[in-house]
Amino acid sequence: MKLLTGNDLKTGFVTWWTGSDWSLHIEDAADVGEHGEAILAAEEGARRVNAPYIIAGEQTPEGPRPAHIKDRIRALGPTVRPDLTLKPADPAAGDWVI
């Protein structure tokens, strides 16, 4: 199984390719199989996510699971409490897309 992942341009959150769009939930991820490189090229061109890449995964009863520990951690969300992270000085900073 191959999964396509990246980061949301606006929030930086981890995203997963669903077969037609991007989701914040690993459970929604679709197997890109042999079409992974073509989808990756199209999504890089569309610039809907930052730094998309293909990873190895496996199907489990709970849904798709990344094969590598790094991507499993990414799938679970932040490893620190959100209240301990740096906050932007400008409240509108989250609306910026460069």
C-alpha cells in the first residue's frame, strides 16, 4: 500500500490524499498504488499542499497505517500540547499563504 501525505498550506497540519482531495485524518487516506507518482506531480503543480510525498503503508482493521514510525507519529498529530507551542505575533498570521 502506498499513501500520499503532505502539509496544509494554511495551517501546516498533516494531510492525507483521499483519492480526490486532502483530509486531516489518516482513516480517510486512499492507496495511491501505481498512480502515486502521477498524483504527486499533479498535486505539486496544483500547490494545494506543501511538500507532498509518497510513503509505504499497510491496511489494518482500523484503516490505513503508515509503515515508518516517523509517519505514524505525523498521523497521530502534535507530540506537544498545543498551548505550549509558539503563537504568531499577528493574530491574522494563520491566514497568510505564501
